[in-house]
Amino acid sequence: MVNITDMTKQHADEVLEMMRIFYASPALLTNGSEEIFKSNIENCICDNPYLKGYVFQEGDVLAGYAMTARSFSTEFGKPCVWVEDIYLKPEYRGRGIAGKLFAFLEEKYPGAVFRLEVEAENKSAVRAYRKNGFQELLYMEMKK
């Protein structure tokens, strides 16, 4: 059985390795960098009010990780939780772990709106998110 727990310093090296794999995959548009990965992990395990990290653990084995960012959505008039990263090792995919994460987050942040980004070509992720109640928004995202 896979449990969801807070990411800690003890998880840092293994999460870093998973981030390298995840960001090199076609699931993301950017490859990130070691500096960004280490900063993200550090911010997940400290008392950062905006970023929180979780690990999926089966016994002593890490099955994956997730990172969430918190904000407020003026569009929806309530707190917003962005699911920034969800990564599962291949052997743990298709076991309902993403659904377990979403239920965990809904319990932790009742009344919040949940948002995430997904590459349209990542069909299995799109199916999992739709299965868990996510709907597509027809926005063009921009950044500077």
C-alpha cells in the first residue's frame, strides 16, 4: 500500500533523481536545471508558505513525489492549489495513486480550487486527471 507523506530532507537525493527523469521526459516543455530542482526541494521541506512537497511511499521505497503551490484565485474567489509536479516511477503508474493524492489534497485544503498543467500528448495523465474530476480550461498561458 502506498502512503502519502510530507517530503523531508531524507528524501531529497531520491526526489532529485526523480526530478531529473521527470523533467527530461516529454511530459514537460522545459528541462529545468539542477539549481531549480535543488531550490524546489529545499523550498518543499522548509516552512515555505507557498510550496509543499509530498512523497508516495510503499514501505521504505519511494514510488514518486508531488509538489503543490498555494495561492488565491480571484477568478474562482477561493484559495487555489496548483499541483506543480506529479511523478510516479513506471512500476507504480496505473495503481490509483494520483487519485489518492487528489483525495488527500481535497481533505487537506477543503474548498480550494485545484489546478494543474498537462501536455495534451500525455494521454494517460490526461485520463487520470479527468477521472479525478479535472476539466480542461481553454486558456493560453503566458510567462515573462
